[in-house]
Amino acid sequence: MPSTSASPLTALKQIRAEYPAPDLISIPETARRIGLHADTLYRLCRTGQFSPAIQIGGRWRVSVPRLERYLHGEDSHP
């Protein structure tokens, strides 16, 4: 864990080094990354038209590796 005496920026860098970017991201984060409105992306998820998304409980999450493949036309899922 980062020390409490470190500057906020230093602490953030240490946290990012200890905890790399998650493989699953939220629909709003995905929407920001690909330039769609979150409501549009939720609709695509519900209708099965956005294959990188998976539903966990009542929440949708997007697999970053699958999103990368999907965006580059390498997605093998229907």
C-alpha cells in the first residue's frame, strides 16, 4: 500500500502499478472509449448485438480483450 506521506500523484502511480487496469469495464466507460452514448450501448447489450459485453448479476461489464478484438474485426462470436 502507498505511504500516507507521499503526494497524491505519487500515491496514484503506486496504486496503478500494484493494481493494473481491470479486464472488465463498465458500460459507461466502454461508451466513452468508443464514442457511443451509454444508453445506446446498453440497448445493444440487451439485444445481443454487442458481443464483448457480459451480464454479471444485474450489471453489464465489457471484457477489454474482447472489445479490442471486436473493434478490430477479429471477434468470432455472433
